[in-house]
Amino acid sequence: MRRQAAGKSPNLLARAVDSVFGFVRLAEFEILFVLFFVMVFLFVKDLTSRPEYNQILSKKKPL
């Protein structure tokens, strides 16, 4: 790879990629936290969409 000349700023694409990676490093825990809840939501939604599991989760007492 070529070395950059002294005083020359990186191009727009390189700065954008660096800022995205910086944000991901900064917000890593929050991103994983949100992904965890999204996965749990999809898992529960899948379970409740099946009739045999839906009857277990929403079983009502007989009157």
C-alpha cells in the first residue's frame, strides 16, 4: 500500500468507514443488548404462532 503524504487527510470513504467502526466500538454493548432482545422476541413469537404451544401459554381456567 502507498503511504499518505504528510498533511494530506484521508478521503471521504476512509473517514466514513473509520467513523462507523468507531461508533461500533463505542456502542458494542448496546448493540448486543438490542440484538439479544430481538432474538428473544422472534423466538417467543415463533413459539406462540404454533397452535400446540399457544394453547399452553394462553391456557384459561375452566369456569
